[in-house]
Amino acid sequence: MITPAGGNGPGYVPRLVDEVLPRILQTLPAVSLTGPRGTGKTTSAAQITSSIARLDRASEAAAYRIDPDAALARLRQPALLDEWHEVPGILGAVKRLIDQNPAAGQFLLTGSVRTTTEYTWPATGRIVRQPVFGLTQREILRTTGPLFTTTLAQDPLSLADSPDSPWTVFDYVEAAAGGGFPDLVLRRPAADTRARWLEGYLQELLTNDVLLAGSDPDPRKFSAFVTAIALNSSRIVDQATLRDACGIAKNTAAVYEDLLESVFFSERVPAWRSDRLERLAALPKRYVLDTALFLHVVGATTEEASHNPQILGALLDTFVAAQLRPELALSARPATMLHLRDKDGRHEVDLILELPGRRIIGLEIKATGAPTPGDARHLAWLSEKLGDRFVGGVVLHAGPKSYTLAPNIVATPISSIWGSAGPVGTLQTRS
């Protein structure tokens, strides 16, 4: 029996993934934890492992390069293979050991870079993938109760009964500025320290990760592309606009964008398509995964973000996506996060969750404190078009109240995602 995590180490903050990871290992031989560097994958995995091989340390990796089969056989199971991609040949050894003995609970693998080999031979059918993202507000505040995405799938209209929220728009901006990196959230409150931490993270991306793009990358143009992605977080733009802003070729832009997704800096949320609706735009929305990194790259303070409507809108949208992404990743058959805009720009829905059975939930994110039925007009349009497939619509806003906007559309504070707990306090972002 694998014991779930939860306070096994001093100062450990329980994570959402703690609920599913032990169950996965009880039935499958190996799990690969993927996600941004610095988001606690190794810490979470270490809560339920009996031994750890840190393959980013040359002294430990040497034996696994020479004879990975023999080295793995010596580990007590469940064994954690940290930064496995530093010794790519270790996957073949894992495959061979699992083929010999397919028992559950043998290996956890952690890494911060997506690679094609992880999802094809030799991992297929032997190693399942479990994403781990940054800390959510639910984790930071340690709130309990049903996950927001579970409530959405079961009864989104029940959100109209949510208690009043103590959060203001300034609290949301402060929380978003805190981001989700555990070290930053839990240990680095001072503004100067946080800025240096984030700059170091960014420079790692610009100087080391860029090398994954292939031979002779241009760091200056890559930096410009990173900034362009951040400036357009939560927005719908074609890649031609991004590459023209940076002066790079089409092929280079494609390589850079794939690289940014492979190191979990950003992601593309696809456009939702339906046979019931015509003339829907096909362009993706792009999101920076961490909101603290987003603000750092665009060079905006919390004061600027609070009073600049464009930055505020992008920040809140990016923040909401960052809260939903880890919840969705817990399900064996997760809802798909999408967006919608028609080609004429008359209708746009910030986020769509497509549930199994092609059922649809629509989400709008508003900086207003008191949304009106007009703020839900795109959701009402979508409901009319989809009929029974439309489970419900939710307008997430920065005000205190929850209420019904239409028969199948509710307005509720953004804080309903994690519960009624108040904000933890103001970051020292202006010191």
C-alpha cells in the first residue's frame, strides 16, 4: 500500500496531486510528473517514494549512464528518478524492468522538459503522464470542499448560492503577482528578492533553454519572442503578428513556440469547433502558465496592473486559467480547456470546458465588481445555439456577490474557484 502525502516533511504544503498520485501508483507501474521547473514535482513525489536518484547530479548519474538496468534494480521501490531526461537511456531500462515485472508502484519520474521520447517508445503503455503545475490559491489557502471544476461539471448553477467574497480586485492582482512557484510564494515576500528570483528564472529560459531550439539560436530574437508571447497572454493573435514583431521567420517562430511549450513557459489553448456553429475562428489563445512570471516579463507592477484595463484583463484571465489547469489535470478523462470567437468578432467566450459527451461549460472573466446580463450575452448566445449540450455559463468577476444572470447563467466571484477564504495578505511588491 502506498501512503498518500500530507505533512511527511516539515513545511510541506499539500498539493492537489497528492490525492491522485498514490492511487495511480497503486495500479500502474510508473508515473511521469511533468510541469514547469520549480513547481514542486520532486517534493511531491518524494513524499511517497522510498529512494531517489537525482540524475542532474553527475556523481549520481554516472552509474545510470554506464548500466541503467543494474542501477535501477538496486533502488528501493517506489523509486523517484529526478530529472530523468538528463539520462535519456534510462527510459529503456525502465521499460525492460517493467516488461519483466509489470507490478504497480515501481517508479516516479520527474522532469521540466517535454520530450517526444517520453510519450512514444519506450514509454507507451508503461509510463503514464501526470502534470503538476504551480501552487493554486486553493493550495496556498488550504481550503477544502469540492473542486471548482467538479462543481462546474455537476451543477454550475449552484454557484449562485456561493457566500459573499471578501476579495477585491486589488487582492486578485496581489495574488496573481504572487504566482505559483512554491519557493517564491512561501519564502520570498520582499519585492527585490522576488524580482531577482524571477529574473534568474527568465535568464535560465533565455540562455540555457533556448539551446533546445537547435543550432545557433539568436538569444535577442528569442527574448523578443518571449516578451511577445507574454504581452499577448490570454489574447487571440496569429503567429504572423508575433513573428513580425520580433523580426523572425515562420519556421523559427514555430520552433520557438514549441520550445516555450516544451519547457512549460506558455501554452496554446485551442479554439472550440462545433458542427452546430459556423464561422468560428480557428486561432488559439496563448497563456503564460505563471502569473508572476507574466507580470515580470511584461514589466508591470501591481499598481500598473490594477489600473491599466488591458493588463488587468489579461492578468485576471491568465490567473483564472492558472487555477483551473491543475484541477483539470487530476482527472483520468479531463475536460478540455478551449476558447471561442467567431470570425466576425461578434461573439467571444473567454474559456470553454468541453466535458465528456461533448457537454459544454462557458466561462467569462470580468474585472467588474457587478456584472450585468450584458456581460453574459455571449454565454446566452452560446446557450441558445447548443441547447441541451450547454451545461451552464459562469461569469467570474471581481465583486463580492453571487447571483443568477439568466436561467442557466450565474455570476460568482473569482474566489469561488477556491472557496470563501480571505486573501492571505499584501505582498511586499511596492517596497
